[in-house]
Amino acid sequence: MTSQDHVPMTRAEKRQAKRIRRFDNPWMNPKLLWGVGLLLGIIALGLIGRVLWDPELVFTGSAPLKLPPVGFENLRRQEGIWDYPLGTDGGGRDLLALIIIGAPNTLFVGLLASLIGMSIGIFLGFSAGFLGGRTDDTIRVLADVMITIPPLLILVVFQSAFGDVTLTMMALLIAGFVWQSPTRLIRAQVLSMKQSGYVQMAQLSGASTGHIMFREMLPNLVPYLFGSFIASVTTSIVTAVGLEVLGLGPQRIPTLGRTIYEAINAGALIQNLWWWWGIPTLLLAVMFIGLLLINLGLDEVSNPRLRKLS
Amino acid sequence: MRTPILRAAASVIAFAAASGMALAQDVAREDTVIFDLDRTIQDPENFNWFTDNSGVKRISGAHQTMWEPLFILNYGTGELEPWLATGAESNDEFTEWTLTLREGVTWSDGEAFNADDVVYTVGVALENDELSAREAAALRGQVASVEKVDDLTVRFTLNAPNPRFVVENFGVRIANSFLIMPEHVWAGEDPATFTFFPPIGTGPYEYSSGATNRMIWDKRDSWWGADTGFMDMPEPARVIFLESGGEESRAQLMVSNQLDAAQNVTIGTFEAIQAQNPNVIAWYDDYPFAAADPCARQLEINTTIAPWDNANMRKAVAHIIDRSQIVNIAYEGTTEASQTMFAQYGSMDPFINAVVDAGYGLPARSDVEAGQALIEAEGWTRDGDYYTKDGETLSVNIHVNSASTEYTRTIDVIVEQLQRAGIDARAVPVENGVFWGEVLPFGAYEMSYSWLSCGSVNEPWASMGRYTVKDVVPVGERSPGFNNTARWDGAAAEAYSAIVDEISGRALGDEAVPGLVAEAYQHLDAEMPFIPLVQAAKLLPMNTTYWTGWPTADNYYNSPFFWWGHTHQIIHNLEKAQ
């Protein structure tokens, strides 16, 4: 070693050192960081935007109609102006204000729905796997049945019946359809974990069922739950946007899906009002890419074999 | 509001099916006229128009190609043009009318069309209270008895003098007319449940096939009109009514020449269509392009539901509504604000002026403070965003038919105006059939977007007569002929009804009428059972790629509203493009 102290490191050694550093702190995963960054960006857009921009511009009739973004012209040869930098829609709403308010709303529905759905899933999954017997049968059959029902179909009927829904209401409805997969997956994990030594140890030492389920076993599932959570956020947002694009979301609260719905409904494609549907679509894309990156990143965090070696 | 998109998808499939069929039966595209349909045909194998409230059993081609009216009102000349009938005369008191039918008219199965059919069909409407179509209900309210004089002459005895009897019921004055059905097919059937399938008519086209999103009509080999020299056979070999499913797909179909006449689009969409397909025209060559529709838009208020049973609260809403903003946003400047309940046609000027001169005209702009003062005077106090009273928030649900962007966007604007003034208003979009079948006639709403004072085009009674107390029924019962769905009752309504009854017996052109209109209107102004909004304008793209001869301001043989019963004239005027 002493002789090598003065010699500069070879390329392979540098790589090795880098790799070790990365192993030291798996959370500094670039995919994870990028994903979190994108989502935080959208949240920041909502928070800072509300301060710097006028949120009242999301309401019908608060701006001129169909103005293009700055630097573009619409079919009537009107140029975009800085008062409405991203243009306006056919109902006189400012696109910038719409995404400032709408994008966090869409994210909020997804997060809330999957938070509730996951909680249900964790509870039922653990109960089924750990308690077994009748409880297991009931929960498993319930989850199996629910998994076969296409959620959009049911939700379309629900939302039509409710009429104008709030964001929270919509999240609750969607949560009713995102708990089945986590339930199934967690149940499987719990079943295998139940045989492990530390669980049997805890059982022998007289720990309560709740204690074993949530204090002993749950912590071991955390990375796995995170991944599952992010996946269900994606599903929830897709479902929410699907409903909104069909015109079934909240009516006076701006969301990205509703903006797209109104654009389609008012003939924005043929009128070449691309900013009306294009900007919300772009934001949705950013949101999904962010979620995907987080998911990939978390995978690498929890499973070292996936980490690239170079 | 989900339906437009589902419909868009459905109509693409339907179109594929329709064009596939057209090929199968060898009717070339250039021999086919394709009209746009703005609603779903819920029951395509039912042609009993008596039980139809949403009109879809008629407007998917039946009363444009197969069933013919007795007369057609010409909007350009104001004349009543004879079709299946040749003339009508009344006694001096307008209580007895004699109609003469045209000789040589036959049903498509060869049977003669004659007085028996008319007497039978009118009899069905008179005897069956459950037949709810507006035309049947209207006739039931007016006619005491009907009798056959000879094969081509029918005499009606009315309950009360009515100088407008023929134009009102048999003249396609607005959209529909009372349609005569073949006695030899209907006799012995229960008119409330009979589906009349397959249907027959007297027109030059016969039913070919139908589905929930299209209906196809084929030209017959012979038609009474051509046989008797009344008119030549129309040129199109096939007429299709196709549900296009919303503005975007309707525009795309126009651009790609897969549609010959489209339903209403916004001006931006029309300009975009024209930019891509210069063969597409509208009523006017230039701005505003749109034709004035006789059904002015209004906010209908259910006067039985608190707090809107209070006239001051309704007046407050009227003050808060800004009509010029509706014109600018929902119509992009293609129409104008309503001053009264009437359509702003030149022929209506004497009555509109009388109302405006008496001080009951509505301003285009809002007066929010005046509206809020009225609300506060009723004991409501503003608490944050909304008014409250006894812990209750001042709120309102506004039902709107989701079939058109025009309707929903108008209500979006109104919701916004009410919200800003402190009323928690919400739009409730409803599917077309539900809106006309369940919401409006039964009073199942607080406020709704409608055009139910529609009726007058050259005299005031047809519109004013729709809000009299004789048509008031409790919520949950069907309003007769969609009249007074606001259920406006009380002393002012009775005073109003008395004056309107006075107007009803007077002949067209009676000089006292404008004064009486203004006198009656003071009660409407004081109580506001409905709030007139804006004039309706229809921007209908018409495609000259395959067919020319469309109705326009320069070629004004009649109005361009191809879902109306006078569309026979449009189809007869169409010529193959060279």
C-alpha cells in the first residue's frame, strides 16, 4: 500500500471509489433525486405561483379569449402578451393561473387517494397475511373480486350520480379502487415473513398481534411500501385525470384534466389553440416522468443489485 | 358532460358503419346528404312522436324527410306556404277553422292521405292526456272538437278565439308542427305505447335503417308531389342524420367533407373550418356568420323553491347577471343581449319597443350593488364569500343541458357572476334526454338554462301565453306543453294572465296590442319568473363540396335550421355541385 500512496489512482480505482461512495449513501440516487426534484418543482410552482401570480385569473371571463403564449400568434393574428404569458383559453381563463392552481390539485388528488388506498391496503394485507383463516379468506376474496372490476367504469357512474364533486371527494372515491393490489402484495410478503425467526421470537415472547404486525414487520417493508405507494399515486392520477377529461371532475376547481376536457370540448384542436391542451398535457407528462424516476430510484435504493456498477 | 367524448368515439364508429352501408347499397357519397345530429337517438325503433319530449324521434330525419307538415311558415316572407293542405279559413270570431287538404296526396304504402287521417290524429291528441309532446298538449288545450266535412275538408271548433290557430299548430312556426299520422296503421293501437315501427309517411323519403347515433332515409321511387306536379323529386338519393358528437369532431367531419351541414359551432371553430375547407359556408358570408334563432335564451327559475319563491331574490339575480359578458364569452360576440323575453326580429319591434318605452327593458350590463342591496334587504348578510341567513348559505344549482358548448359556457359565465356577487351557484350539467324529459317539465330544478318563452315571431301572444296561471301544476307533475315550468302563481301572475288572455283573442295587427303587452309586462318585470339572457344565434357550417342551394341570407327561401320540420324545403332546394 505504501508504494501506491504516491501513485495517482487508475481509472478503475476511481470508479471503484465512486462506487463505494455511492454504496455509502444509496439515497443519493440520481434518478430518485431527479424524480423528487420534478415533483417538488410542481409543488413549488403551486406555492410560489399563488404568491406571485393572480389566482383569480382561473375563473371564466377574467381574461381575453384565446390569446396565444408570448412569442406566438393565434389564427386571428393576435400576438401573445406578457399579461398572460402562457396564453388564455376559450372561456377567458389564464393558462398560467390554471396550471399554478390546477397542477398541484391534480397531484393532491393522486397523493391523497393513494395515501388512503395504501393505508387500507397495509391494514388489510397485514391482517390477512398474519391472522389467516376466515379473515384471510374474506379479505382475499374481496380483493380478488375488486381487482377484476374496471375502476373507471364504476367511477363514471359514481361521479355522474354525485354531480359536482370536491377534490377530496374524488380522492376518496378513487381510494376505493387502489387498495386491492397493495393488499394482495403485502399479504404475500407477510406470509413469507411470518416464518422468519424474529417474528416467531416475538410471538414466543408474547408480543401482541398489533405489535408484531406494525412494530416488528412493517419497518422491514418500508422500502417496498414506498415503491408500491408511488405506483399507486401514478394509478390514482391516471384515474383522476381520466375522469376529469371525461368532464366528471370538480367543475369550478381547476385541474389539469378538466382543462384538457374543456379544450377538447370547445374545438381547441381544430382552432390550433395548442397551448390550451398542450401545456396541461406537458405538465402531466412531467408529473408522470417524476413519479417513474422516483419509482426506479427507490428500486435501486432497496435492491443494491440493480445499481449500476460503472 | 361525459357524453360528448363517448359520443365522439361512437360517431366515428357509426360513421364507418354508415358509410360502409352506403357502399353496400350502392349510394355514392355525391348522392348522399349528411346532416349533423346533436343528440343520441335513445330508442331508434320508436316513431311515436306523441310521447317524445326531447324531439329526437322527429329531428333525426322523420319530420324532415318522411312526415310532411300541412303548412310551412316562410321566415323570409312571413307567409304560410301550403304543403299537405291548400288553405285555411276561419269564422269572424276565430273560433272555427276550416282546413282544406291537397288532392292526390298518398302515404308511401299507397293509401290516400285525407280528412280521416287528420280527424283521427287530432282525436288521438284530444282524447289521450298522457301524450306529452308539446304539439299534442297545445292542440288539446285549444280544440273543443274536430269533424270531417268531406274527404279533403276538416273543421275545427276551438275553446277560445285564436287568430293564430293554423300557424301555431300546423305551420312549422318554430321547429315542429302537429304531424298527421296514417289512420289505417294507427287505428286500434294504444297511442301511448304504439311504436309505429317501421314508420311510413307521405314524404319523398322512406326509413331505411337506424341506430342510436344515425338514421338513414332513402328516396322512394315515386312521391305524390312529383306525381301531381306540386314539386319535382328532390335530388339527393339518400339522407343521413348522423350524431357527430361535439364541436371538435363536427369540425373535423366538415373539414374532411364527411358532413354536409353541421350543428352550431363557435365562431373560432367556424373560422378554422373555413380556413381548411373553403367550400364551407354559413348564413352570412362574413362576421357574424350566424343566423338569428327565434328562441331567446333565458334563466328559468322554479318559483316554488325558497329562497327563489321570493320575487325580490329573483330580481336580485336579474340585476347581477351581466348579459354583455355572456355575449362576449359564450358567444364570442356573435349575438346580442336580450331586452325582453322576445326574439329581436324586426317583426317584433312594436312589442319590444312598447315594453322598453314603458321602462321594463333589461340592461345589457349588470348592477351588482342593486342586486346585493335586494338580497340584504331580505335579511341575508355577507359572511366571507357568500351570503348567509340563519346559518344557511345562499346557494343555487343551475341545471343545464350538456348537449352544446353554447349552453354550458353561458351557465359557466352566470355561475361565475353569481359567485362573485356572493351566491354559491353551481352548474349541474345533465344529458339532453334527462333535461327535457325529467328536469324541466316536472320542475325538478332551482334554476335552469332554457328557451321556454320561445314562440313569438310576429305577434306577442305565443311567447307571453306560455306563462299564464292556467298552466301552473305542482312540482312533480308535468307542465302542459312545457308552459309555465316556472310555476309562476299569485296575484301578479293572475293579473298578467288576464291581460294575456285579452291579447289572445285579438287579430294580428290590432293597434291596442303593444299597449297591452307593456301593461302585462310590468308583472313579469316585477316578479321575474324567468330572466331573459341573450338572443340565440346559430352558426351552422354548410358544405358546398357535394351540394349547393343551402339557405343563406342571399338565398333566403327559409331559415337554415335543418332540425326543423321545414327542412323538406332545404332538401328540395339542394342541387348537386358541379
